[in-house]
Amino acid sequence: MPEVTRRDPFKNFRFKVKFSGETAYIAGISKVSGLKRTTEVIRHRDGGDPGTSRKLPGRTEYEAITLERGCTVDTAFEEWANRIWSLRNSAGGLETSLKDFRRDLIIDVFDEAGKQVLSYSVREAWVSEYQGLPELDAGSAGVAFERITVEHHGWVREKTSPPEDSQFTDIAG
């Protein structure tokens, strides 16, 4: 492994998101909420030690992820959200098929030179909330954004090779 001596952290605005197994990135994603997990703390006390308690890890919960992008003619968010629920099916009394409603996501982070430096896989994500249009305001000059919130079964950081000109100091080796 090459020695890395990078001291500066990566910028948070150089990223792309794609569905696992696909080569093309989802168009125009401008914001991804943070990846956060929380492990429950279980406290217990030994009978012979009444003054202190011990702590053990319990269940781990993963926080939902929100993806936001400007409204365009691309329907990737809407099509994915419609795998859970469809007005056409609910109005006619038909059940919505839940076939393939879960998808793995890949979040790639790039350095200043455009080289991928971090990659996270989000496992078995599904859309729990879809906002097709924001509040519209004729007096505003803002961009219209669509937003999805996805629930998932966790995320893992994938191995990536550090850039050759990286300046992080490898303190573990």
C-alpha cells in the first residue's frame, strides 16, 4: 500500500449516487443526508456490585437517508417510489406489486482531481417518502426540488484505493 500523507479532508460537494449494478449515475442529485447509525445501550448491574452498572451494545438502528435533486424530466425517483404505491392501482382496488421495491444504492465521493476516494453501499433501500414537487411560488426565483426518503438495512464502506498524491498520514501502519 502506498504511503499516504494527505492532511485535508475531502469536500462534501463532490459525490454521485447510482443504483447498485448500474454504471450510470442518477441525474442531478444535489443533496444526500448523512449516513448515521445508532446502537442502543443496554445497562445491567451485577448483583454483587450495587454501586455501578455495566453497559452492553443492543440493537443497531440506521437512520433514513434523504436524496434531493432538481425537478427534471428524468423519472427515476418517481418510478422507484411507485413500486411501493400507485394511485392507479389503489383507485381500482388493485394491489400494488412490491416486486423489486428494494434497491441497493452506491454513494461515491470524489477528490478535487475527480478520482473516487470513498464509496458506501446502502443495503436494501426502499422509498418511504416521495415529494414530487415543492411548494410552488411565482414570486420566487428558486429551483424546484424533488425529494425521496429511503429506509434501508444498513450501509458499509467499500474498500477504495487512496489517490497516489494523497496527503493523509497513515497512523495505523
